[in-house]
Amino acid sequence: MNTLGKLHNDWRILWITLLAFGPLAAGFSALAQPSTAPYVVDLDEVNWGPPGGGNGSPVGVRTAQQGVDPVTGGITYYAMFPAGSHFDLHWHSYDEFVVVVSGAVTLELGDSTQLVSTGSYIVIPASMPHSWDVPLGGDVVILVRRAGPADFNYVE
């Protein structure tokens, strides 16, 4: 067999091996991934933590952790901010993804300020300074997912 024929034959053997064992390898890869259990919670049944806050975060804020990503360490949690509260300008090391579940909040995000209300979805890139002001009309509840471990770096 000439060199070109041998090379073609080697490629054919490689493809047959990949076709035969590729799905098996994918199965092992899937087994190595942490599994996630189904989880459903109604907002009326959220187990809120005690009121906290201070030192930059709103006094009276309550949170309820819903999960932790086993790969990134990012948490998902609800946060309830009291009417009239303020969250000082701060940033995080990882992206933050937020849904306003109920109420409204004025969000300062970088150079813009806007009122966001129920149903709004917000992406806050890592290192972007932001702050929250909750109007006096009522509390606000947000659902937050972080792309990595939570940290709060306040801007002075």
C-alpha cells in the first residue's frame, strides 16, 4: 500500500473509532457532570431570612437562597428590599442577572438611571458599578443569579 493509501486507511480507522466510541465517551462525560434536582417554589412560600442590611446594603433587606451552581459557585436567590430603601453604589467580580419579580426599583447602572418594574430583566456585567433605590410605594422583590461567588465591592 502506498503512503497516500495508508493515510486514507488511518483516517478511516480514526472515524470508525470515533463513531463507535464517541457516544460512550459522551456518556461518561455526562456522568461526570453534577446533576441538578428539579425544584419549584411559589413566591408566597419562599422561606425568607431575617431582616439584615447596613454598611451599604439596605436596612431591612431579606434574602432567600434558592441554589448554588456546583461548577461556578454562583448563587441564585430572592431579595426583598423595603419601600424607601437604598443600596449604595457597588460592583461584583462576576456578572449578575436579575428579574424584578414584584414592585419597582430605580436602578443606577453605569452612566444610566432607569425605573424598572415587575417582569424587567437586567444584566449587570462584572465590575459595573450599580445601585438601587426603592420608591416609597411598596417593597420590591428581585430574583438574582450570579455567574460566580457573590462579593460586594462598594464605591466610595
